[in-house]
Amino acid sequence: MLGRFAPLHRHTSDQQPLLGMQTFIYQRWVIFNLALLYLLIIPGLPGLVAAAKGSTTSTMTYSDPKPLECSGTKIKLENHSAVRCYDWDQDGDLDLLAGDGVGRIWLFKNSGTPTRPRLEAKEMLSAGQKSQWGKRYTGIALAQLIGSELPDLVVGHSKQLITVHKNIGSIQRPIFEEDGSTIEVQAGCDGRFDLADWDEDGKLDLVTGSFDGIVQWHRNTSSRNKLEFSKGEPFCDIRIAYNSHPRLLDFDGDRQLDMLLGLNWGSVTLYRHAANASGPGLASGQQLKWSDGKNLSIRELNGDDTTPELADWDGDGVRDLISGGKNGQLFWMKGIGFPSRITRLKTLLAQHNQDLGKTLQENDPVREEILGCLTAIQADLRSGLVSSTARQKLFSSLAPLATQYPQYFSRQHFDLEQAPHLPILAAQYWVVLLESLPDSEANRERVAAALGFESGYRTLLVDLGVIFIDNNTATKDHLDAMIRLMRQMPPSTWDVETITVAGWLGPAIKTNKIRSRSGVNIFDLPLGRPENSFAGDSPRPGVTDVYLICLAHELAHNMLDTVGRKKRPDLYERKYQGLAQAAGPHVVYRSPPSQGIDTEATKANFRRIGAWDGQKETWRDAWIGYFAGKQEFDRAYSRGNIQFFLDSPQEAFATLANQYYADSGLMLEFCKKRWDAGNRTNINQFLLITEYLSEGKNQGKFFQLTPGGKLSVESVEFKRDPESRIQQLQSANLKARFSYESSGLVTSFELTTHENQK
């Protein structure tokens, strides 16, 4: 009966085989990926022996790829290769199953050991007399779906078909029925699929990728006598072109399903589990890395279409990455656990305790390796792969390096001519040390003490959770002004761990990025340089400080579009509603608007009104020309022509901070002037940032930031309508009233100044 073998728990470490047991112990994700080496015990049989004993861990970091060989020859299948790792014959080591590009499946038996695999010549796999499934890309999996407790053969083939063949053999010698049950999935799937109990109902669901990048979920709706899956529906809204190839597993050991997604461009992205109100979901993606910290890509080797599989191929306790691709070859990338990176880091430091600055400048391999050690550790920390106990040990192991090597890791001004890479090395070390402990003020105190941070740098770290990376070039006035401004930003509305000033770090920052949980970069400017943040039709200039308003702008990038996307999804949608309103009736947005512009519908409108001739090569010019030089579009957004923000919606909220922090009251007056002139969209932009920063409370703040860093802060009172929208706003000098349509956009706007109120 389908669903009978739902798991009791999701475990995070391997189990030892229990021979002769009559009880079937089943972990959910074993079925869809035996490569993770979990135990499956079949009633009446001696038990399925795990391919390796002891626990295994995942990592974000991998060594350079090596071709997989069989019988001393590099494996190369016809047209394509999609690989899975299983202990096929239950002899205690991992074997390989691989689908090719012309509908066939191949078995590569391992005649070696769990720690020294040796693949034998390929054998064609069949189901009865059937040995070919179509003539296109082919994917495979073993999963218990039909009848008995043996894993069945699941084959993805023929563009959009999945066929399940019942296993009628034994645990050591699988045999599959020729006739199978076939399910139709999304077009372009071509074997890109995996199985997992996503909705936790005890049945394995299908998750399919596709050529165009869409990932879909097909719920298992089977009954006792019939294998059925529902029509595909969007899977966590993931669509990344092209050739999305999913693998579902508990990557980080939290007993929740995560997803690896192989892509056309040779990369593999991890999406960790993230629960939400409607059920299980996935967080934003993180790319797997090479040992030097750069994003992993094998496109030059596999010719596109990465087909990832995780398995501890060499039996060292760390899961490795195995992948095929378009050219039919298979590659193995050894997983690098963070403990080995700590050891290697300390070895390199000991070898270069007097000449590291010069070595980093002259020896590229050493520089890449030592920075790679730190970025690899940071990637594992960010991905939740390091337990709380291990984090404490990590901190205790790394913190003494600041005292042992103060010439490299203490906060200081490095000579960029003599040692251009040391500021980046020091900063990456600071980030790893900070992220090794759970975030709290007490732990930030520990980090600051270990690193010897003082004055404004210490305040930024301890009080605001920010590491400022500037090669100790900023003045005390810079630091004091930054702290004043950032303390006025509600802590729960933004999330920035690092602030860099690339211009003060030198050219090395261009090739050696500092990896952190979240970070922004600001301009290398003196304090006091003026900028008018308002357009020429403003009631008066709004002159502010360029250095600080740039800081406000960059921090605002990590407000609504990051933190607010989860905390205030209503406002996130309202941002796109405002963009759609400002773009006018001929630009069509999808539903919901955050899905972006419906390009085809917009093109149809442009053709209908004569704004585009229908030729593909002229579309971009037509798009730009439609908005250029027209006052209605120049004034549709408070900070410039709307076309820029339609093309770069990530700037739409951040740029509002330029005006709001420069002079909030003036921004409101500016919106009123434009409202009266017929530009009714700007007030929605003002209210968007006001609403977000107010966090739904009845009090907020108006700011005025002048050159040199003087910051005036004024309390503002709000009255809200039944939908909690700001209905009335009152400061010492201004009073405004608003009414809204159902979507949240303003329909009426009244403003009186202090003089008018008398």
C-alpha cells in the first residue's frame, strides 16, 4: 500500500544495520537518495547494509573536479549523463547508475571499497526486455512506490514522461517488471526529477525541473491500487534558466528537506528549508563553492546542464559532489569539511608568519588557498552546517590567531602598495569569527575583545552588529556620523553585517571578495561633500551629505527587498503596484505584481499604439524611447525617470532613502507639489518608506541630514484607517491626510503646513 512506510523521524546520522529484523525502519529521504547512506531494513531479509559506517556531513566547498573512470577509461555516455549513487548490490560500497542522452540507463558496479572506489565496465540496465526509454535525456531514481517494500525503478524520459517499474527481485539483486506505470509531467523535463515527501503525508511526491528552468511539484495522490500524481504546480516559485535539475535531501542535518539545483551554467545552488505560514518552503539560494571561495562551475568540463548528486564517494565522512552534463562525462568533486580548512589555515599562517603580505601579493595559489580556507568556513557557517557545539570550538580555535598574528589580523591601516591583500584577509577573518557564534550583544562583545576593536569600530560591531571594513581610513567624524544615522534606523527593518569602502581597500577587493551573511559597499568620500537629493521642481533644495546619504541608500537595499519581503509582504507588493502605476497603462505587470513585467503583453500594447514595430532587434530602443524625454515619466518617480526603476526594481525602494533621510518633510511637500501638478504617483513612494520604517506603529520619525553629518530627528504621529494604513500624519510643521483605493494606492492627499494651520 502506498504511503505505508512513512518515516517515524528524519535522522541526521547513519544507522547501523540490524540483521534479521522483521520491522521496516524507514527514513523519508533515504528512498529518494540512498547515496546519503541511510539504513533501509526490509522485512524477512538480512537488511540493506549501509555503504559506509559512521555519520556523514555536507559542505558548501569542493575541490577541483576529477573525471570518473571505469576500467581505467574516462566515462563518457552518449549525448548526456545524469548520475545517481546507490549501493546496488548491497556489498557495502557505492555503485553508480547513470542515464544517457538517448534513453538508456547504465550501471557501473564498484569493485573497490567504500574509501577506494573502483568502477567496472558499464552494464545496460533493463526492465524485463525493455532497455531503452525514448531517445532523449534520461534520469533515474530508486524509490519504493508500488506494492512491495523493495525500491522500484523510476525513469524520467521522452521529454515529459516518468515511468515506474516495480521491483520483483531481491534486495541484493533488483529485477524490474517490463510494464510500468507512466506519469506525464511538465514539458521539457527530460529526466530532470527527484522524489521526496514534500508535504509530509507519507507519500513520495515528484519534483521536476525543465529546460526552461521551471521547477514544479507533483503531489502524490495515489490510492491503494493506483499510482497517481497531481498536475504540476510551482515549487517555491523557483525558475532559473536553463536546465534546472533538482535533488532533494536533508543537506544541513536539521531533519528538513533542502534542495540542490543544478543549472545550465555549470553551477549548483543550495536552497535550504524555510517554513512559512502555508507549509514548507525554501530560502533564497546559495551557490556551492570551490576551495578558493569562488562559485563552483563545471560548464567548461560538462558542456552545460549540471546534474548534481551528493554522496560520500571516498568514505571520509564528508559528502562529495558528483555530476554529469551535456557531453556525457561524469565528474567527482571532493567535499572539503571545515575542520580540515582550519588545520590548513593554521599551517599556511605558520609557514608565512613573517612574509604573508608579500606572499599574498606574489603567489596566487597561496593567496587563493588561504582566503579560500576562510571563505569555505564562512560558507558552511552561513549554510547551517556547523552545530552550536562545533561553533564554540571554532571560535576558540580561531580567536587566538588575532593575538598570535596581530600583523595580519588586528585592525590597522595596511600599506596597500606593500601588502594589498592583507585588508581583505583580515576582514574575512573578522567575519568568520563573528559568524562562528550565535548573534547576541554578549557574543559581539567577545568578538570585539578578541579582535581588539576600539572606539567607533567597536560601537558599530557591538551595538549595531556591523563590521566596518575601510582599512582604518575613516575619520572619527565619519564613524560618529555613521553611528548617529544607523542608530535611528529601527534594527528590525534592516540586516547588514559588513560595510565596505572599496575605494579605501584598493584594487585587491576587485578580485578577492569579502564573503559575509549580508553586506553593502559605500563611496570613499570625505565627510561634508554636499548633494541636492531633490529634482528641480522641488519646493526648495534638499542638500545633504553624499557620504552619509550613500550609506542610507545602501542600507535601504537591505530593508524592504530583503528583511521586509518576509516581514511586510504587503508593502513588498505595494512597491510593485506603485511601479505599475507610475509606468502607465501600456506596461503590464503579472499577478501578483512582484512577479514582474509581463513582457509579451507589454509588447502587444506597444505594437497596438505604434510604439514598437514588432521586430525583436528594435524592442530595447522602443522601450527606452517610449519613456525618454517625457515629463510624465520623468516625474512619475520621485528620484528620476520611471524607466530606470522598471529595469532595476531593486533600486526603487533604496533610492527613496536618498530623499527621506535627506529631508523627510521636504519629501512630503515635494510629493504634494507634484500631486497638484497631476503627478499622483510620488506620494505612494513616500508612504511606502514611511510605512516600512514605522513598522505599523502610530509614531515615526522625520529626518534632516545636512553636509558634515548633522542629523535632526523629529517625532511624527500617525492615525491609521481600519486596514492599518496611515490615514493622517502630523509633525511639528506639517499635517497630511490620505485616503486609499483597495490596492493601497492613494486616491486623495491633503497637506497643510504650520503657517496654514494658524
